[in-house]
Amino acid sequence: MDVETGRTGPIPHLGFFDSLCIVVGTVVGIGIFGNPQSAYLELGSIGLTLVLWVFGGILTIAGAFCYAELGTAMPESGGEHNYLMRAFGPYAAYAFDWSQSLLSWPLSNAAVATIASSYIAKLILMDRSLTPDQQPAPATWITRLISVIIIVSLTLVNCVSSRFVAKVQRFLTILKFAALLLVAGIGVYYLATNSPGNFKEPFKDSSTSVKSLGAGLTAILFSYGGFNNLSLMLGEMKQVERKLPLVLITSLSLVVLIYLTANVTYFAALPLETIRSTHVIGLNVGYRAMGTAGSIVLSILIAICAFGTVNALTFGNGALIAAFAKDGIIFPTLLAGAHPTRGTPIYALCVNAAFSLALVFAGNLDFLVNMYAFSSYFFFALTITGLLVMRFTHRDMRRPFRVWWPVAVLFLATALFIVAFPFVNSNGFSDILPFIVAMVFMAVPIPVVWFNLRRQSAAARRAAAVAETEQEEKKRANEDVQKRASEDVKA
């Protein structure tokens, strides 16, 4: 691999719609059906919550513009690895590789599978005489078993064919939109019949303290996470320079619309007391609209949405680990291998599955999610800093798409705020422990990178010395031949 230019990838096969499905599939998880009211609990009012959902979407689109510049300038699979390598060198790039492929993506897989398994278990064990909030919590072993089935089955699907996975993702994304359309329909119905309802005083009880606004915005931006995932597989995308900016802007505009619609539906259909207390808000909406049948329908659709998200994450991290293993610096080169006939990164997919399953059984998911959020926005900040740095250090770089620099600064400031906020908002050491552990985790590969880079450098020097010796021997042999030939002529 050329560390300056990044890595080569497989033959491009992702079109506009496939790429859009990957972005929407990884950003819109099942959190929108599970516990999306975190921002409302911090902000205190419907109006302020919806305003911040729009503002969070604008900030995320600003980030997408930045990634459009980087992706069209360096259109290979690898994403932030390529950008950080070019801007800051190997240590930043490989720290990203390590954190993303062994923490962020497997954790997302585990979290989505765990939440989905709780809905599926409730569906299987449902007592139709009880409301969603009255249903008993399923046993831990049941939810973990279902999570294992979800992760293993979708890993096997990804081992079969990348093209088949893209087709599956299209189908699952369409079903996800069907679920969201159902939720939107419920919202329209309640807005029409209960007007103004909860929207009579939309900004009543708003909390505008820095702490509340920061916590609310952090929760919202976490929901928009994953918009950068397509950059990790640009080597598999057709016509990157022309299509990437359009894919990112279109997909994220859809995501903003989806999140706004879902939140308006919840506020229109449910009493505020229910919104504050429930942990299964999507099922409450279904139950309120259609009774037990509505809960069942939404449980099935939520499970389908989860499969779509896990499928997109599995596909992405398989490509990611395989790309990162090609040079043997952070992962063994074995993980870059593909199936001999199907061409899928089976070894990388197995590693992703193993770490995802380990995190399913880790226990304290909130602790791990805090680690994920911190590391993600740390690397967002580092990547956008790299974009601005390369405006000066790589002036001759071809940039088919160029983001307006104040937009890049806006997103950089947002990422730095998310990184710093937990320390400013801390009530003690236990609050910041996940973020300290995240920093330690990100630093773990640095000595490994140092050792392997020195090893490869030494090997390269030895190879160069051997080549030089062989060249000198050939030169002396040629001189001897010429000398003997000259003596023969004289004789």
C-alpha cells in the first residue's frame, strides 16, 4: 500500500440508490423507535426539541460537505484513514483504524441487535391484555440469544456476496421507510384530530441553560452519527466525484425529515407523561393508534429496521477491516483476504462478528456507548482539522468539490464541543471514566504501529541492501566477462 495515496479497493458496484441506502441505513437505526426522547427530557419543551433536531441536521450536513471534499479528492476505500494519513501521518490514521473497526462499528452492531432483540422478545412473549409499558422485561439470556442470531445470520449473508448484500439493503431500507411512513401516518391522524394538543404551547418549560442545550444537542448529534460511513467504502462506489456530494446531501436531508416526522408523531400521539416515562415509545404509538395489533405490527417493522442497520454496519466494517489489514501494520494481512470465488472479505467479517458478539455480552452498554460517542467525535474533529491543514500543506491536491471554509469551521467547532462537553458537564470521576477509557483505548495501537513501521523499514533497508549487493555482483560479473572477451580478442 502507498501510505500517501491510500488503498486500492474492489471493482466499484455501488450506484446512487445503493449508496443512499447505506447512508440512511447506518444513520437511521432503531433508536428513533426506541428511546428518541432523550433530547426532550433535557430541553423540557416540544418546540425547543424540534428546533434542535433541525439544527443538529444542519450541523451534520455541514459535516457531510466536508466529507464530500475529502472523498472526492481521495476517492478510495478507507475514508478517514486516507485523510488522516495524508494530513498527520501514520499514528493518527492507525489510531482511527483501531478505534473504528474494533469499537465503534462492533458496538453499533451490538447496541442495535440488543435493542432489536428486546422488541422481538416482547413480541414473542407478549401478553395481549397488557399495554407495552406493562409488559414484563424478557430474560437477559433470551435477548442475548436473539442478538447472536441477528449478528451471525447477517454475517453469513455478507459472506455470500457483496452484490447480494446491496440488494438485501435496498429491500430492508424500503421496509424501513414503510415503518416510518406508518409512524408518519399516525402523526398526521393525531395532528388532524387532536389539534393543537401538545403543540398548544410548544415552548412551555423550555430549559435554555448551557448544560441542557449541550446535553440535548449531544443526544441529537449522536442520533445523526454514521453519515461518514460511506467514505470508508468509496472504492466500491461508481462515479465517486460526481455522485458522492449528491448522495450525502440527499440522504442526510431525508434523515432530517425522517427524524422530524417521527418526533412530531410522538408528540402528537402520546401524552407528555408517557413520552417522559416510556422506554418503548414506538410500541406505545402503535398501541395508541391500533391497540395490540399496532404494537405487533410496529414490533415486526422495528425488527426489520434493525436487520437493515446491522446489515449495513456488517457490510461496512467488513470492508473497513479488510482495507486496514492490507499493509499489516495494525492488523495481520490475513484479514485482507477474500473468499476465493465470492470475493467477500470473510476473515474481516468474522472478526467484526466476534467483537460484536463480545460486546453483546459485555453488560454495561451505556458505558460503551459513551466511549463510542467520544471517540467518534474526536476523530471527526481531527479529520476536519486535517482538511483545513491540507488547504495549506497540499495546495496542489485536486479537489473536484470544495467546501466553503466557514462550513468546515462550524462542524469542527461542533465536534470539539461534543468532545469537551462531558468534562465540563461532569459531576465526578465516574462521569468521565468512559471518556478516559476511550482515550486510553485510542492510544493502545501507537506502540504497535511504531514497532511494525520500524520492522517494515528495517526489512525494506535489508531488501535494498541485498538488491544493491546483487547489482554489484552482476556488475562485477559483466566486467569479468568483458575482460575475458577483450583478452580473447587480443589473443
